Amino acid sequence: MLNYLVKRLLLFIPTLIVASMIAFGLSKLAEGDQVLDYLITDPFGEIENPTDLFNAENTYQRAANELSLDRPAFYFSITSRAYPDTLHKIGLANRRNTVEKLISQYGNWPQIETYYNNIRSLELEILSLPDSLDAAKVKIPLRDLYISYRHETINNRIDEIRSVLSENKALSKWLNTDFDVLKNKYGDVFNQATPRKLLMPSIQWHGFRNQYHAWIGSFVRGDFGISIFERRPVADKLAPALFWTMVLNLGAIFIAFLISIPLGVYSAARSGSQFDKATSLGLFMLYSLPAFWIGTMLLIFFTTKEYGMDIFQGIGLGEIPMSAPWWKQIWLAMPHLLLPIACIAYPALAFLTRQVRGGMVDVLGQEYIKTARAKGLSEKTVIWKHGFRNALSPIITLLASVFPAAIAGSITIEFIFNIPGMGWLTLNAILQKDWPVVFAVLMLGSVLTIVGILVSDILYAMTNPRVRFGEASTK
């Protein structure tokens, strides 16, 4: 048993590593700038002098460091020789993306770096202009150059800056020299392009101080990062949501198994009877009904007097003191949870019943069942002791989906009934672009999927006498 567990765990470790890489990779594809989202207000929005610029850059850098976003993305990168290993040091995400696009066109990083540094130098000069030139300097579209990478667009912006300077001699006196340097440096980018470097592959080693290492290391320690939207630990948001999702799903799963197993066995034992036909038809109809429609109908007709009967409580959890023990919270919220539990339970009930019936019909047709009956054993003993145990395989297999379902929650049902569970939390996190929360839930789901598969394997080996912890018996 111990050897089997060790082997399975060693098999699951690389699976979890791959899953974590996929989750991390998806987080890197998310749009926007996570640092700016975290700061809520853009520190670069109101820049009036060099001090404001330095303060904004320092604020951005501190936030990036707090989120571990001031590091390379992974342990290594496979690029071309045109790309440096210091791109992650460019702060703002849109500026970093612009530099990458410039490199992908021209391949000459030294010239591009010099050109970009001169944009900042000219910006500092503009911010240092006397107050008498404020009206003129706001017309200079310099900051557009930070996010421009097409040749025509950059030339248009440079022409616009030249036009503004030519119209104001005082402004031209202050900035003409720095502007000429900037214009010439962009000329170097265009004229000294080295596209051949883009064809030369390069592997860059970044070491262990990278974003993925920090993220997965924190996840293993139970630190799921910081919420971009609320600026508090993700774990603090997950804990209450996980609690209510577990209450909903475990309650629904318990009810589904409690009803589906005896119903499926009874139908299989009377296969072809009127009861079996009626049950099959009813379950197919039940399974075909969408949960969001059933939930809406239940909410309308069983929680309001205007349309039906005011039998159950409405949406939400009611008034629950957060300081109350967990069992009291469940007790106080239970009138609100009955309908959502029913909505989650009935599709699982229909599916599980059909699986149990199918497995039992197959087992009851086996020769050893006929032999058991020929020995004079009671029908109850034949069905439950000899038949049901051998029909457990599909039911045990379904247990693998119980754990991730209990974590992921039901987005539709939790949204309809306004239950603050994991599904509700995930939906809001997506709408708020709170990606640390989204990918923490994704990783938890991956971990719980692996745990579910492991539990299913162990139960399968324990209930099937022909299996000895993953190896077929030779006896």
C-alpha cells in the first residue's frame, strides 16, 4: 500500500508541475498592467515636474517588487540573439511590449535602448520647462512615442513635435538640441537594423529569482498572492468562499449519492419493469433540464408570494454573525441553502443513478451472480454483497470529480442565489481582472483533481479483489 502511494505521488508531481506552468502561462497572457491595476490610480497620470516623474517611477517599482513582477518570468527563456535578458527591468507593461515589438522589427537592441532613454531625457527636459511655457509643452505628443512601434506612427509623432517647436521659438530654444538627438537616435534604430540577429536562437538563463519560482513557492506555502482588486491576501478571500462552496457541494453530493445508489440498484434489479422504464424516463428528463433555468424558476415560484408560494428563503445567506462558530453559520444559512443545494444535486442525482443502474445491470448478468443464486442465497445478499461491490468501479471513478467540484463551485447557481462561494468569487474576479484570485482557484482545482484521482485509485484497489494497489493479481 505504501509503495503504491509513493509511486502514485511521484507520478502526480510532474503532472502538478505542468498544470502550474499552464496556469502561470495563462496569467502572463492576461491583458493590462497588473501593477497599475494594483495601484488603482495611475501614478503617471498627473506628472507636472521631474520630481513627480521620479515619485511615480518609484511607486510603480515598489508595487512591482511587492508583487514579484520586477523579475524575469521563468528560469530561462528561448529567444533570439536580438533580445537582451534585461527586458523585465522596463517598468510599465505597455512600454515593455513596445520595446519588444521594436526589437522584433529591427533586431538592434543597443540602438533601441539608446532611443528609449532619449525619450525619457527629453521628457525630463519638458517637465523642467518654466511655467510660462506650460501652455505650449502640453501640445508635445512625446509620451505617445513610448507606446509607438510602427515606423510611420513614430515619424508622424516626431513631425508633430517638430511642428510644435517651430511654432514657439522659446520652446525651441529649450528643447531643440534634445529633440534633434532623439530624432537622430531613432534614425539609428531604423538605419542600423540587424534583422539577422532575429534568426539566431539564444537560450538565456535567469536563475531562481523569477516570477514563476516566487509564485509556485508561495503557493506551496499556502500564500496565494495578493488580490489586485482589494489589495489583500488572496487566501483571505478564498477561505470564506471555500467554506460556503464546500457546504453547498458536499451537501448536494451527499444527497445525490444517498438517493442515486439505492434507486439505481433497485432499477437494475427490476430491469425492464414499469418502475425501471418510468425511472429512466424521469431521470433523462431531469438531467436535460438546465440548472440555471430550474434555479430561476425555484427562486421565482417558491420564494415570493407574488408568483407562487413563500416557502423558502430568498437569495443570499441572511444575517449571519461572522464571529459565530461554523456549525451555527451553517444552521442560520440553511433556509437559504436548500434551493441551491437542490439545484446542484439533481443533475448529479440523475447521472449517478444511470451509472449505478448500468453497472449493476452488467454485473447481475455475470455467471458468479447466477452461481450465488443457485446456492440459495437471498436476493438481498446477492444484490448488495456480490453484485453491488463489483459494480462500484464507475461510482468510485466519479469520485475523482467530487473534489475539484467542491472547490470550483457552481458559478451559475452561486450567481443566481447570490451565494458568496468559489464560483461567485471566480466570476467576480474575472470581471474585476483580479487574476491572482482566478489562477489560485485554477491551481486549487488542479491539485484537488489529482487528489480525487488518487482517492479513486485507492478505493478501487480496496474494493476490487482482482486488483492489488495498481497491479493485477496473478492468483
